[in-house]
Amino acid sequence: MTLTFATALWGGFAIVVALVGIYLFRTRSQPRTVGSLLLWAEQRRPSEGGRWLQQPQMPLLLALEILIVVLVALAAASPRGVAPGQALPLLVILDDSFSMRAGEPDSPRAQAIRAVEAELAAHPGYQVRLIVAGGRAEFLGETCRAVAQLRALWPLWKCGSPAGDLDLGVALARETREHSARLLVITDRAPADPPADGRLQWWAFGRPLDNLAIVNGGRTMFGAKDRFFVEIANLSSQPVRVAGRAETPVGRDFSLDIGAFDTRREVFDLESATAPVRVRLPADALPIDNEMILVAPQQRQVKTAVRLGGGPLHQLTERALEATGLVMAATGPAELLVRTTSEAPPAPGQWVWEFAAASDAEPFLGPFAIDRTSPLAEGLSLGGVVWGAPASGTLRGVPVLLLANTPLVTEERLAQGARRFQARYDPRQSNFHNTPNWPILFWNLVRWRQSLLPGPAQPNLRLGMEARLQAVPGVPDLRVRTPEGETVPVRSNGEVAVFLPTGPGLHTVENGPATSTFAVNCLARGESDLTRGASGRWGDWTRSEAFRQESLDLGWAFLLPGALLLGLHLFLISVAGAGGPRV
């Protein structure tokens, strides 16, 4: 039973106090013997009030009057109840951020699980649907009507996201269920604005805690060595000295003095440019942000071959490719092949740059048009450039560089990751190769090709980022082995697969004969800051119009006995007034 207007009980309490006071402070007349009534102007009735506390004269009537007032006050409080077994939809929005694991084993997540199970056990009519709110919001499992069904879904609530977008979860809940559904937000922080619409309750199970966290890090090539850095934040109100350890091929201990809510950076040089690096901090309330793994940046060489039959164009192309520092001579199938125009299609996954015949070329100063959305065009500037090419004709693919309406460079995307680029260029009537644009063009080509070699596009990711995995040509199926040992199959679109890690650590990618690794790190200062933790409950489902529609009005259960007691009270008064016994 729920009292929707509980303030009415205060009015009933005030009436009872006043009623008891009247009975307790009433005075009674006492007989006195006087000589004569001659001097009395008139006879007055005894006063019914006074200042002296005396025993009540009518205890039975007093008890009846108190009961009547209590029953009327309860009826005025608008008691309402839900019929046993009545179906009530309940959508629970779960904060999936990693701060929900702070203070394990008695973490906010563990407390929330116990509270939701107790709520379902107390209201058997609930039809519970879980929504996980991390970087995105999604439903978790099917509708639950028993605690046992909920317990089967709790392991899927991992609390591994760098942020919990609760607003997105609430929006999903409001859009997918009827207006009468109850919404329950589970988190570890207080709401910015307490809910007031009557449909939403906000339960927080956090508490303020101090925490040391790794909030940033990176690894790059620095000459012949690698260099990496780590940033550590002191998320507490007191300065601390941090003693950490960097596990390179040779372990290194370090110590940092960090002020309250301050951040310090430490930089390290590495002798080995291949082994992963681990940085660890001492254990605290939130272990997930105490470790960082950095995989060596991959500078993979592109296997290239130039088949232009000698001549000036052959030499210019070879020098431009070698200047990138990102290529190596192909001893087998080339990943990037430069040749003259041929009808032979590229091999699966192979990129081919073809120079078309330009026997009738003429020198042109423009006007040139460049597709700036193409990676090939980055940094190109054709002002003052002379380009020798035929004045008309067509090339295969989408134009990247045009002379008026005549294509000069085109791109054609083929099946299984293969691409064909065609260009018309006569170096004898051009100065393009004598400008910085020539090496820039081939740098863009090689760097683009390198970025799409099989394996992860980035070796080190933040938790919450998607891993883009380039597939081996002709092998669209990949497998990702997580730090927990679980193998997750991933299907590519023929070229690229997208995988969303659910936790930090070292991940291994298997794609046919190729194997590669990438690291995921928990670097989110906002979630690592546990000083904003709070506990409490906000919101009231009984204030919504939906609650009035789904519940029963129980006021009659108090008004009916109150009316019967009022009739008995009037009967007793009438009996006493007719000369009967006092009650």
C-alpha cells in the first residue's frame, strides 16, 4: 500500500493532539456550601475549560473520536495499492562505466545487483528489462519475471566502458516502451537534477574514494629507439608519492610526487623496439586503471615493384618511392606495383599504379581540379605546375586530378581489396616531377597503402575505441583472442573488420596465416575520479499519472469503518443526553 498524499497524516495528528488536550484539561464542577444565594446576581453553569490537568471524563468517547480521526486522515492520504500478480513493466538502466567496480567486492555494481533483486522479490508482478548504458545504449537479454532470470544476465553487465551515457539509456527506454513503464537508473553518482516526472527513479550506490590512475600514455619511434610516456593523476585531496614500475625488457622502478588532483608525466627510452611495455601502479580502490600496456608502433614496409621498362619515368618513380623510407623491394607478389597500362587485373589485395601512354601529350598550365577528399591529394598544390598529357581521352575509375574535364589521375576500387590507379603523364613536357608535389604524391600513395596492410590500424587504443582490422585479401574471417582467453569471431566486409573491445589488455588477431596484436588501455580521468561518488535514491513512482491508473484506491477501506464508528459515537452521546449512564 502506498500513501500518495502522506501529508494528510500530519493534519490528522494535529487534530488528535487538540482533541486529547481538550479532554485532559477539562475541569469539573465541585459542590460548595454557602449561607445564601441572595447576593448572587445569577447562577452560572460550571466552566468546561480550565488550566488544571485532570483525568478525562469520557474515555470511551475519546477513544472513538481518536479512531475516527485516524481513519479519516488515512483515507485523506489517498492510499493506493497494486493487485497481487499485476504486470508492471520496469526498465532498469545500468551504468556500464568501470567506476561501478570500485571497492570490490562491495562495489556499487554488487550493491545494485542485491537491490534490484530485492525489488523484484518484493514485487512479483514486475516485468524487468535491462538496458546497459556505456558508450552506447543497448538491451541486455530478454524480459525477466524472476530473480533467477536476472542472475543469468548479471555476468553480461561487465562495467568496462570508459563512460556511462545514462541519458542515452533513458532515451532508449522512453522510446521503446509504453508510457506506463517505470524507469530505474542504477549508477554510482547523484543526478544533476533530481527526477520529477514520476516515471523515473535514480538509485546511486557509490561513495567518495581516493584513487591513483593512469590517465594518458603513448609510444612512438624515436630514432633507433622507442620512446614512451605515461601520465599519472592523483585523484584525491591530499598530495601523494607514487611508486610505480615500468616493465620493459629491463624492469624500471620510478617514484613521483603528485599534488592533490594533479597530474605528472614520466618519459622513458627503450632499448628494444619490439617488446610490449607494461606500467603498473600500487593497488587501490579501482584496479582497472592501475596498468597500461603499450605495443610497439608498427612501421611495416610496403613490398613494391616498378616495371616501367627503364627511362626517365622509371627512375623518377623509383627515387620517389625510396625517399618515403616505407618500401622494400618485393621478392614475391608486390603489394604496390607501378607499371604501364595493362589489361591484366591486379591480384587480390594488390594496388597497381599504371602510367597510360601519352604519345600525343601537350603541356598545360591548367585549369586543374583536385578531389581533396582523396588521401592522394593531401598536400598537393598545382599552382605554376606544367603537366604534359593528351588534351582528351578517358581513364578507368573515379577522377582524383583533372585538367578541365579531362582526367589526369583516377582511382578504381576492385574486389578483394585490389585497387587500380591510372595516370597520364609525359615527363618530357612537364615540370611536376621537379616540384615537391612529385614526392608528396608518392608519399601519400605509399602511406595509404601501408595503412591498409593486414592487421590493426592502430596498435594502442583507449577503452571505448573501435579496433579497425584490415583483413588478408581473400580471408574475410578473423578471430580476436581477448585477455580473458575468449576467442571472438569477427567478419570483415572483404577488406576491413571492426571490433569493439570490452576490456583492457593485450588482444591477439588471427587472420589466416597472419597474426598481430594490439593493446587496449583504460585511460579516462572522469571515470577514474571516485571523489564524486554518492549514494541515495531520488524520484517517486507514485507521483505519476500512470501509477493512479494501474493502482486501486483503498480509501474506502478506511472510510467505511470510520463511518460505523461515527454512528456508534452519536448513539452513545444521545443515550447520555437522555439521562442514561455516562460513558
